[in-house]
Amino acid sequence: MVYKDLFPVMETVLASGVTLLGGLQYHRVDGYRPLTLDLYSPLKKGQPHPRQLPLLIYIHGGGWRRGDSHRCGVFTDFPRLLGDIASRGYVVAAVNYRLSSEAKWPAQIDDVRTAVSFLLNQADAFGIDPQRVYAWGVSAGAQLAASLGNPTESVSSQDQHCPVTASVHGVAAWYGVFDFTTLGDQALQLGIDIPDDAPEWRLIGAEPGQDRTARFRSASPAFHPTSRTSPMLILAGKKDRKVPYLQSVQMKDALDRVGVPNLFYIYEEVGHSFICEDNPAETNRVNLLAINQTIDFFDALAF
């Protein structure tokens, strides 16, 4: 499928009435490109905010090596979808982060946490309720969103300029990697090939044959849940040939062990990005179902 980038580069008002501010810089790490996010708000610019709104952070996928805040799976006009979600009463922020070709783990979670802190430090200006902050991630973004949901997770960061703790109050994770230490065995069990130069290994930055256990554990959200971990919605396709659906099963089991509320759905006939090969109608049906389940999950927490 060929994707057309329909994203506006300047502030604009979408058909839903939501104001979109694209490419807002939230941080710059010396030696790297500026880090940006796209902000979707139903609030009118220049007018007093009658109430604070929940914040929903979208974190894109792409194997940590590609992708951007404008895209998600099979959706061809994703900004419009985010605008529609914002029109329901959310401030939505779609975040870009350093890719694995630019920096290795934990740069990616550092960046996302910094973006959350930036938004919370500007909560009054953006009309955000700091007590209603949620994260939605797909694929690589699901690993980052789930990491945000673990507020006690230990991740070394060189970015100490943001005083606000970057944790969230609910997470939706679509077809994510949650335990790097079991990924290879699960792939073997399901007959999935994961090569030595797979995106997961590129993210960690260790060469094949090196002991990567400590790095794997630090990047694995399934190792870090506590009773304070955020409620989570976990969605996966059983026919996924990129990320074993057993990763999602394992994340659910980790949450269950510490009593964290979660919702868990496996779609039987679809793979990664909820694509059903040779059946576009099923692809569309499941992606629409996943969007609706995700919105319902956040609505139940936020309102």
C-alpha cells in the first residue's frame, strides 16, 4: 500500500473543528534532530479554557527504526482519526522520538517521557488535566507506552530538565514487544523467523553473540509491573508474523500477577497491523473494532 502524507505542516483547523499544531518542538538533544510532537485540541485558541481535558499520547510504531507521528498501520489519513478522537473531548499529542539508527535504548523512552513532561509542564496553557493522562502505542510504540505505564521502572536518563514525573494513568498497547528475553523462543515456537539484524536487536545495540540480558530486561515492560502500574488494554493478532502474539499473553500474565486491571483481546484472523491477508474487509473490520475498543477503554477511565 502506498501512503500519502496528508499531514499539514502548519497550524490548521480540521473538519472536526479540532485545531492541529504540527511539528511542535518539545526538546532537542545536542547532536540530534529536534524532537517534535503534533498537538490536536478541541479548545479554541486564545479563549479561556472552561475545563481541563484528558491528554491522550499516541506513540507510533515502525520497529523503532522508522515511522513518524503521522502514521499508524493501515490508516491512510491518520491525522484525521486523531482529530476525531480529540473532538470527543481529549487533547491528543502524537509524539516523535529518536529512532534506533540515531540512538540506542533507552533514548526512545527518555524522549517519550520528556514529551510527557513537556506537556504536563504546559498543562495550563494546553488545557490538560494532569490527573487524566493516557498513552496509546502500536508495535514499537506499544513497548514504549507500556513502559510509561510502569512509573517505578528504572531507566537511565540524561534529560533531567523536566521536574514532572512522566507517568500515565492508562495504556492501550497494540501488537507490542513486552519481553525481549522470551521473544526468540516464542518466535521459534510459532515458526516465526527473527533474523540477527531484527529491529529488536538494533534497538538494544548489542551484536549477535553478546550477552544482552541486562539490556533486554531494561527494555521489557513485562519485567516491571507493580501494583501501581497503569490499567492496560492489550490487543494483538494471532497470525502476527512479526511480533508473536504470545508477547501480549505474557504482558497480561505479568499484570494479572500484581493485580493490575487489564483488558485483553486476541483477534484470530489477523496479523501485524491487524491485517488479514487477501481479505481487506476483515482488515477494515478489525481495525475499526480495535479503534472502538481503544476509545471505549480510555473513555471509561477519563469520563
